[in-house]
Amino acid sequence: APVLISILLGASFSRYQVEESVEHLLAPTHSLAKIERNLVDSLFPVNRSKHRLYSDLQTPGRYGRVIITSFRKANMLDQHHTDLILKLHSAVTRIQVQRPGFNYTFAHICILNNDKTCIVDDIVHVLEELKAARSSNRTNFAITYPITHLKDGREVYNGHQLGGVTVHSKDRVKSAEAIQLTYYLQAINSLNDMVAEKWESIFCDTVELFQKSNRKVKMYPFTSSSLKEDFQKTSRVSERYLITSLVLVVTLAILCCSMQDCVRSKPWLGLLGLLTVTLATLTAAGIINLTGGKYNSTFLGIPFVMLGHGLYGTFEMLSSWRKTREDQHVKERTAAVFADSMLSFSLTTAMYLVTFGIGASPFTNIEAARIFCCNSCIAIFFNYLYVLSFYGSSLVFTGYIENNYQHSIFCRKVPKPEVLQEKPAWYRFLLTAKFSEDTADSEETNTYESHLLVWFLKRYYCDWITNTYVKPFVVLFYLVYISFALMGYLQVSEGSDLSNIVATATQTIEYTTAQQKYFSNYSPVIGFYIYESIEYWNTSVQEDVVEYTKGFVRISWFESYLNYLRKLNISTGLPKKNFTDMLRNSFLKTPQFAHFSEDIIFSKKYNNEVDVVASRMFLVAKTMETKREELYDLLETLRKLSLTSKVKFIVFNPSFVYMDRYASSVGAPLQNSCISALFLLFFSAFLVADSLINVWLTLTVASVEFGVIGFMTLWKVELDCISVLCLIYGINYTIDNCAPLLSTFVLGKEFTRTKWVKNALEVHGVAILQSYLCYIVGLIPLAAVPSNLTRTLFRCLFLIALVTFFHCFAILPVILTFLPPSKKKRKEKKNPENHEEIECVEMVDMDSTRVVDQITTV
């Protein structure tokens, strides 16, 4: 049934869809910045924007962008490079997008200026004037930075268009190592958007072709589609690495289940265990496809979530099978396996469903995290059902093969030892098996202890880890672990940089690197929008604006703008009409404020008077390095000031949509999952046999999560969407591996703590070790994938597995030997009343014949 269900649902991949919107996935769903953007769009529509300031659009829209620099750090303003850049500009404007019946060029889809011409970066006009000055041998033309003057008297901003600038006195540009050009496109309807998207693709091809013919310059193209394409590119570059991972896991799973004894070896169960996980994952993917879900690159983590949980459950069942008696019927052995292992597997599955279920709830504000948790819940649920049915049935089949003394691979009846003696050596090697009548009665071990891992744990490791001389070193090592984890925990940083989720060798990474290298002197342009009709000519209003802006930003433009309003003879009782006319005309005539002139919305009133409906100004801070944390703090500061200000204003930049409340949004799933896990552990403490199990589980989970957060910070992993999802999984992975170990120890009675530590490791250590080895082998190829997303995924999952393994095999076995519960107080009190005792005495004669005599006494 699981196979048929998976095949039927897997057929839904014919309706396979990919999520196109990165903002929908990674920007906080309930974001104030999105509301602010809608308000800005309504006041200042993009298609009627008359500005000349780079990157101040309230929505990124469609655009093509390119950074031009030189390999030898040459001056991009010299004659050769100026001609080259203008030649590139000409090639870009001639790009044609062929559609049935019409060929679209940049002039057809560009954002138009007031005079119906395309808005082009002012640096192009600067370069054209520079070229004209050189051709006419004029030496009086000078470029200043970050403000320069054009021959028409306009003053333009070039802080985001010239990079790596070296200046003379009075801000005169001596050289510039990089130049950036941007081409904004319209996307007002579906046809226009489709043409613009195609234009972007041809734009990148044009830039790459242009560079091939000009080897001395380096160009970094970037478009509005680059981030989306590079985000999904991770899936394509990961394919062969994931196949390698699958081959390695299959190989090791088969080896971990194999023994030299050809009857008791279970290689098929290793393969079928992995097949169980695969079928469950395929079923979940089919359900997501049928319900309209869309694929995104974060789903690459789901197979590893399934691998950790599913393989441990199957290995635990196999470990329980080894503990059953061989003289029992298969039905009885299977019942014993399910009774021994499925209770803990059911509880850990419930924990997965609760923690990931909380992450899939509407409380999660990051859509990528919510979808990931939802898919993980479905996959975990089906994995549990498939382990019960598919893997359980597989165990029954192999049980019958074993009981009939058939070969574990070829299913052929294994001949008796006396018959094997007559066969060749290779034949005897392939059919090596120990029959029950061949087992010496003096042997205390069962036939399964010839398994390498069982033999290693029982004979060597258990005695070594509980040695009195080893314990101090383990405790010391744990203190070092806590110290380094604390050091990293205090340095945790939030990662809202979108380049952390894309493939490495991509346009996004190359462009972002060049952008920060050459254009980090000035922070992103922040729009300051006043969305009410106020009396700008009123002195008290000006004072209010100055009061609430001078405190958080020191911008000469902004202060000059307000000072300019004061100079307009504001207090002389000028009528509103005269004031606004003067304001409009003066802005157009005054070069210092030309770029603000058309960012004021006027509305006509009765008697031909006009009123200022809304206005906007732009803040650009000079910085040595743009830090997203500082920008986020600035955003929060401005938000608080807008609530207390007498002037109604908002601030906006397209990047605010991604960073707005990002810290609280990305951390919410982890916080909610931790709270739900703790609540479940506390609640189940009243249901389990001993509440100390849950106490130890809680402490262990806290220790593991603390260590993983600290060490991933030291390994340069930021707290972003991917790492938070891994940490949610880390809670469950720790409980998965530690719960059976702790349960066996705490519930053990009689004997000493050390004895029960050894017993717990012998019973559950093999399953933990097998699943850990398979998990690590599966993760290793992920480290080689050229993607920042998989790099974060690998580092977090590797740390989770390593730290959990360290706790299971070192910390807990040592600490439990000298911390509660005490085993001496747990001895059952003898009942003084008469009771029936059944004593089994095994007597062995000289011929090694077993005789069991049951003596019943009252």
C-alpha cells in the first residue's frame, strides 16, 4: 500500500510548480513596510516618477543594472573607458525583444520623464558632457563627488553611480574605479511585464557578450529577476551532490546492517529502511503538489530531516530484533520488537509533529519557514505510518528468511556445516552461518554480538567511557564546550542579507560583492514621505520637522531644504498660491534642489489656489560600511519618532520589506517550537513511568541547542530562516537519540548507575551509531554544493548531529554515573507476605546437552 500510494501521488509531479516570488517567501508576511510601500505607491506612482535620484524607487519593479570596473583598477573616467561605457549604453538601449507583430526596444518599455523621454542615470549625461569637453579641448569641466553640476545648471547626485572615487580638493573627482548604470522598466500589465522580463535576460546576455570583446574590463550585470533565478539555482547545482549523498547513505546503511553471518545479516533491511524514508518524502511531495503548493530551494532540507528521524526508527527496530530469542516464532519476535521500540518512536514522532506543527501555524511570519514546517509535518506523519506498515512487513519477511536458515541476500537455504566442508573456500565464506546447535552453552553472548558495532560497544567502549580515570577529562571537555558555546552565543547576529540564500557562482553574489566594495561610502537612499497637507510656510511646522529629523540623521541636503523654505520670506504673510508658485519655480531654477523639485504633490482648490498634499525628501548617510544592523536600528528609530511627531511622515526603502521585524519574525518559529516542546515534556512527565526522564531530556535539549547556536556563530552562520529551521529540527533530533537512552537508564532498577549506563549504551548505542554514521555520510556531499543556502544547511545539521552524538556517547554516560537517579534507593522492597516464586535452573551435562528444570515453590 505505501508503494502504490507513493507512486500515485508521485505522478503529480507533472503539475510541478516553482515559487517565483522571493519576497513572498522570505519577507515577513505581516510587515509594516509593505503597508508603507502601498501608501507611497498611491502618493508617488512609479510610472509618473520624475526623480533623478538613484535607487529611490519605492518598489524595485523591473530593471537592469551593471557595474563596470577594470581588472587593473584603472580610472573609468579616462577617455578610453568613457567611450567604452557610452558604447555599452548605446548597445543596451538598442536591445530588441521580439514579439509577434512588434519588436520592443528600451524606448518602448522604459519609465518616462515629464518630457516623454526615458529616465536615464545622470552619470550617462555626465560622461557625455565629459566626452564633449574632451573633444572640444575644454578643461574647465570638472566632476565633483557626490554632487556634480551639468551644463544645463542642474545639480545631480552621483554617490551611487561612481565607485572607488579618489578626489582632489573641493570634492573634485580625480579618478573612479567603478561606474554603475541602471535602466528602469515599466511593468504596468502582464504583457509589459513579460516583455520587461525578456528584456532583462537579453540585457545580461548583451553585457556578457560586450565583456568578451573587451577583456580589460569586468562587468557585473544584475536584474530584478537575478535574485529569484539564483535562489532557485541552488536546486539545480545540488542535483549531482544529492545523488552522491543518496549512493553513500545506501551503501553505508547496507554495511551497517550486515554481518559475517549470512543468515543473521540484514542488508536488505538497511536498503528498505532508506526506501521507507524515500516513499514517505515522495508521498508528502505529491500531496503538496496536488494542493497547489510550490517548490522552493529550502525544501532541500526536508530529506535530511526525514533521514535523521526515519533511519533511527528503523535501526532501533533492527536493534530490538537482535535482542529477541531466535527460538521464538516470527510473530512473537515481531510483537516484541514493536513493544520495545515503537513506543519511543511514537513519542518522538509526536514531538516532531508538535514542534513543526507550531512552525506551520499562522503564528509564523516567514512564509518559507511556514511552508517548510508544513511539508515536514506531512512527511514525518507518513514516515511513521510507513515504518509501521512497509518496514514492519519487511522485517517480518526477513524474519521468516532467518528462521528458515536462508541466505540474507540470495534467500537460498544455507547447508549444514558438514556439507559446507566439502565446498570451496569462497563458497564457505559466502555462506558462513552459525546454527543454534553449534552455539556453545558456556557462551553468554547471543549470535548477534558478532556484529562489529555491537561487539565494539560491549567489549570496549562501555568499559572505557565509564572508567574512573576518563570521567574527569569528559567533564573538563564539557566545560570547554560550554565556554566556547557561550562565547559564540554572545556574538549571535541576525542574517537578513538575501545573498545568504543563493548559489555562490551567480550574478547576485558577484554583483553584491562589487556593490559593497565600490559603493559602500553611502548608505541606501531612504525616502522621507510626509503624507498630509501641512503649512510648509508656517514657522512652527518647520521647527517640528527639524526637531524630529535632526536628531537621527545629519544630512546637509535635508537641513538645507528646510533652511531654503525659511528663506522664502515665509513670515511675511505670502498667500498660499504665491508661495507654491514661488516654491515650484524656485526649485526648478535652483540647481541645489532640482532633484527635489518634482517630489511635491499639489492639488488645486477653489479660486485656483493650490495646496501641498504630500511631499518627499531623500536621506543619504555617508558611511564607511553599510551594516544592516545599523540600518535596522535607524528604521526602528524613525518609526518611533513618526509616532510622536506632530508631522505625519513615514520612511521607506525597498530593502525595508525584507528587514522589517525580521529578527522577531525569523525567531518566532524557534521560540514557539521550544515552548511547545517544553510544554509537551512537562505535560508528559505525569504520564511516563518516571518524571526524571523528562527532566534529563529537557536539560539535554537545552545543552545541545545552546551549543549549536554558539558554535554555528563561531562558524560564521547567521541566525536566518534556514538556520532557525535547522534549530527546530535539532530539538527533535536530540530527543530522538537521547530519549531511549535516558529512559532505559532511569527506569533501570537494582545494580549500580555504571551498570545501567553500560546497559543503556549496549541496548540503544548501536542504533544511534548506525543512524549517525549514515546521517554524516549523507551530509558530507552537501558541503561541496556551491551555494550559500546549502552551506548554512550543512553547517547547522552537521553541528546538530555532532553535538547530539557527543552528548549521547560522552556527556550523558559520564554525568549519569554520579547524578540522580540513585539506583540503591530503587531496589524493590521484599514483600514479607507469602508469594509464589518460579525459579529456572539450567543444568549442563558433560555432553553439552541443555536441560532446564523448573522448580515451583510456594
